[in-house]
Amino acid sequence: MDSIQKLIAALDNDLTYLTPVEWAEKNRVLTPDITNWPGPMNYSRTPYLKEIANSIMPNDSGQIFAVMKGSQIGFSIGGIFTMMGWVIGESPANMLFMVNNDDGLKRAMQGPVDQMINSSGIANLIRATNTRGGRNQKTGDTTKGKTFPNGNLYTWSGQAIGSLSQISVKYGFYDELERYPVADKKAGSLISLIEERHKSFADTRKLYFISTPEIKQTSNIEPIYLKGDQRKYHIPCRCCGEMINLEWQINVDHLDKKAGVCFDRKPNGELMPETVRYVCQKCGDAFHNTHLYDCYESDLGQWKPTAKPISSIYRSYHISALYAPAGMYNWTYYAQKWCEIHPINKPTEIEELKTFINQCLGQTWESIASEIEIKQLMKNTRNYDIDIVPTALSQEDGNGKIVLLTCAVDLNGKEDDARLDYEIVGWSKSGSSYSIAHGSIGTFQRSKTVRSGQAEKYAKKDEDRVKWTYRHNYPNNVWEVYEKEVMVKIFQTDDQSRKYRVAFHGIDTGHFTHHAYAFVTKHRNVVGLKGKVDNKYTKHDADKSFFKKSTTQDKLYLVEGDRIKSELNGQIQLVWNEDLAIDQPDGFMNFPNPDGERYMLKSYFNHYEGEKMEAEMNAAGTSVGFRWVKKHSSSVNHFFDCRVYNMCIKYIFTEIVCKSAKVPVSWVNFMALFNK
């Protein structure tokens, strides 16, 4: 501790003012408009807030605090607004209060902030009214701030942080930090902009960054949290007395069962509420939610650091909604939500799971693997043959009948040395897919590095190769063969019940555009597909659509390839055990038996490993978007691209049919029309 801080601590010992918690319990009265527990402020419901609220005192060495939390734990009322009131009443100085947007500021200032001031005996400290134009106006008491002796409470929107005015503040409360823009193009990084406002109080500043986290790659709160000592709130186990922090379901090496919040489910997946309990990660015994409330009443909990901070001025806290006080959502509520997110025999509700991880557990959401692993995908090989539509198998799998065949085409090579790659996919009622066939028309091969002395041999081999062309009406043009071998081909089902043809085709028009588009315009059931070229990456907060219709070219669709590839990656991660006799998860990918050439590792599945997802970083080092790129310049990805385009074709065809029938666009509504 430097000399200035020692002096501050010495002076503080002589001061008689109350701690923030003592001040609140002595002065604050909560009213029904801001809480379900009106009456004098009492921290026995939320004792975990005491240490954080008292950290604002000058004898606490912390300066930069991060609170990464779940929702519904009472932090605003018991944390932020208590500290604000204490500053006004006990240790006046300039402070800044920032939330996500102007509407949030207005709600806070006109609601709980005004309530705190008016019911804490400090309303008389807010600057008195003066008269303007015959009207009484409290110029120091507005929704945009408060003025009091020796200080001001300034407010600002997190969305306008780049234009933060040149004010100087000692205390800063930065709530809903996750929703602030990560950087301002002109002004710089988020944290740098905020810290600049505190530079006049380099040794006495107190900055509080508070937020429920969201996406890991773009998080504002988690990087600050990780710089601190990462404190977690511990309570004594009712069974063994060991201090433990509350977790969701976790694996513990020395236990032969899961620990944390656990529960049992009926065979249909329904929660058995009476079984919800907490299994201690130390002893393995269980206790119920009421034990948590008993610990609060007796003030038995304590914060414990779990990491070494980068500096002693950094302090960080993590607390989940599992610590919510009595009267708020309890463990049974969250167990019920977990069961709804993870239905039996159906895919996990990913968006709901993200919300659960953020709002309940107070943790960042990290997207699934950014590199595709094909070992699991190859296990999805099923007992049906290539060129067969396995509609009977699809029904056995719980997917309903196969209702639609699509075919996507990827163009490779050169104009007069062409290779057209394609894949035909069958789509079931549930949305799960069955690959029907893949193939290539043309002989183009990418140049290979050859050993010394072998060049002449490979040159002779290449010279003897028959080459194909993309030029229409030329010999060996790929389009005529595609029309004869794919477009008019009849596919039989595995139960001989009906015959299929490909309903809709999509052609990659990004290369050999003139020739490809000529083919598109020739056929009614063919559309052109082209990757978006106006952006080098996909922004996290961009429009979530998978495609847009071109406004300049008929029958051309601009594909948001990064988003579809991420969607495809999620489908690849799905796991299903045929032996368990349960329905496949929606979106599951099925493949036919290989024939020695097709659906082999080298000829097909390797193409799914050719790309990886990369984060796009801004100047401040924060991810602002993502993109899928080849792992290596020589990586093959043609049938991966075909599957991406097939997914897009399915979406396009669904939209065309639904809009034609004047019903909302969805696969469910498409199927309803099909069933008619």
C-alpha cells in the first residue's frame, strides 16, 4: 500500500461514518413499488451483498471491481443503490451511473434511485429547487442526474459511451456492461474510455462493472472478472460442514455420482419436484433449498478468492441465481427449466440453454466447437443404399416420411477443365436429413507437389486425361450430363412405396457465373446461390437470416454461409444411439452405406473437416464477428459446401411455398401444406 493509501486508511480510522450496509439498515426503507419485501432494509435475505457494498469504503484497497452474476439476486437494490445513497449521505464525491440505454436510465432514476433517496433521509441533501419562468424545477434532481453538497450523480447511456462527456468522477457504477458496444471507432476501447473519467482519483477511485454475462467471444464483463481474484460465495454443507460454493450439475472425481443441484425425472422427461436437492461436492450427501435460507439468516456464508488477480486493485465476484433469496426463483424452478430445455428424445433447445447459462448460472455462453470433428459424423452411416430414398427407415427413426429431395451443386476447376460436384439430400418431416447420393461430373484435379523425377510421369498422365467444360453446347460439357444423370433421375424408396425426383436444385454461381446463370435461367426448379461478398465476416449482432433474395438478379439468392455453417456444425454435434429405440433428435444427419468409392473418408467425409470458424477481432482485441475459413490452402471442402447449399435450398423452397400459400414461413407450416 503506497503512502497516500496509508494516509487514507489512517484518516478513515478516525471517521465515524457508517459502513454502507450499516447505513442502509439504519436509514433505508423499501417500498412495495420496488420490492416484494417492503420495510426496513435488512441484509439477512442477501448477505452475499454485504462485502461488495462495503468495498466502496476508502479503507478497502480494491479499486476495480467486476460482478458477474445471474439474474434476480437483488444486486441493484442491495448493491448499487445502497452504495449510491452512502456516497450522498456519508462520503460525498462525484459519481457516474451508466446503464445500457436511455430508457434503462429513466426507469432507474425515476424508480429505485428516487425511492432510495426519498426513503433514506437524504432527500434534503439534493439541491433545492429554483424558479424558472414561474415554474418550480429541481435542477439538481432530474432523471439525468442528482446534485448534492460536494458532489454530483451523473448518468450516461452505455450506447453513447464514445461521446462520454469530460467529467471527472471518483465512483463509477457501470451496470448491464455486457450490452455496451465493445469499442468506439473514434474514441477507443470500452474500458479505456471509462477509466479516463477516473484519472483524477488514481489512488482513491472505485469502479464497479456489473453484468449478467452473454456470449463469451464478445463479453465485456468476463475479461474484467478474470483479471480479479474471482471470488465465489461459500456456505457450509448441512451434512459435513465444509464450505462449498453452489454449482449446477458437476462431475466430481471422488464421487460416483453428480454433485450440485440434482433431481430425478420420470420416463417421459417430466421433473419429479420432490427430488430436487443439492448434492455436496465434498461429502456427497444432500440438502434442500431451505438450508441455504437458514445460512443466510445466520450469516454463515463467506466470499473466497479462487484465483490470483493481476493486481491487488482488481477484485471480482461471481454469483449465480442459485443463491437467490427466499421468495425468488428457487432450485425447483431452475430444475423445471432444465427439463424443458432438455426434452426426452428431442434436441436441446439451444437458445433456451444459452439463456439458462447466462441468466441462471451467470456464466458466458461459448459456442459449440469451432472445428468440425468427423469421427462422430461417420458413425451416422445407416443401413440403406446409395440412390435409395429411405422413407421407411426415416419413419422407424421417428422422423416421419421423407418429403423433399434437394440437390446442391459446387463448381470447381477451370472453364475448360471443369468438375461439377453435387449432393442429393432427402429431408424428413422432422427436419432430419438423409443423404441420397453424391458425385462429380468432370475430371479436374488440383495440382499436386510431386517428387523430383516424377514430374514427367504426372504430366503425361494429366495429358491423357479427358477434360470437361462449362461452356454450353460444347462437347463434354457438364450441364448436359447433369440434366440426364441427376435432374431426370427417378429414385426408388426402401419400401417400394413411391418414386422421387429432386424437387429443387441450387447452383453455386460465385464462379463461372455466366455459364452457371445460363443454366439457372433455363430451368424452372433451379436457383442460383452466391456467397455474400459485401462483408468479410459475419457480425455477431447481424441479421440472423440465412439468405436474401438478390434485388438485381432474378432467381439469385445471396447466402449467409457463415451462419448456415454454424447451424450445420450444430447438427453435426448431435448424438443418437439407434439401439436405445428412441427418436432421432431433429436435424440429425444420416448417410448411406459406402460402395467403396462414395461416402468414404477420403471421397466424402474429409470435406467436412476442411474448414474452421475464426473470430474477427477489433482493435481493442474483442471479437465482433466470425467467419468460416479453410484450415489450409489445400483443404478440400466441396461436399461440405454442397451440404451448406442444400440447407439453404431447403430454406428457400420452404419460403417460396409458404409465401405462395400466404402462411407464415416455417418448416412446420410447409409440412402442414404438404399434408393437405
